[in-house]
Amino acid sequence: MSLGITLGKITGLTYSNVMSNGEEGGAYFCDLDLAAGSPHLEWIRADGKIRVIDKDPEEESFAEIETLPGGGYKVSLGNVSSYHCGFGSEFPAYIILKKSDKACVVKGRE
């Protein structure tokens, strides 16, 4: 996962994962690229949070990015449509990114 930041403002979110069960044809993936300015996205900024609404899938689909105290970010993906995933895969509930840490925290769905 990566966040695009331009002049201190979040302008993009990219997420990609691949899972495999070890069998032929058993790889599953999710891929998401949300860039400010895309005609298929609506970026709503309010109260230290950003909601990026994806207009492509027919069902409601959005990601939320929250600025945390200390300079980190919580990226909630639990409401992103499986339209962006292959069969059998899904987005995690959220990911916490911190500039000072090389690893991120990933929370799966319950």
C-alpha cells in the first residue's frame, strides 16, 4: 500500500495484494488505484478524514483515509467493493501506515 502526497495533501492511494493456496489456479488478488482528479472518483475532505467514493461498481464502494495523531494514517478499506478483487479475495478492514515504521499494521475482516 502507498499513499501519494503532494504538497502535504493526500492525492492518491494504491493497494495491491496477492494470495495463493499453493494449487494451480489458486491465486487471488485485490488491486486498487485511487488518484485525485479521476472522473470515476469523488474525493470528500472533512475533519481530518478523506472519503474516496468509487463510482465504477454498481454497489456502494468507498475508502476512508484518516490522519492520526503523530503523523500516521489509517486507511479503511472495509467498504471497498469486491469489484476490485478476483474471486475468493477481499480487502482488509483497515491498514495503519506510519512514516517512521517500515512495516504497517493490517486488520483483517471479522
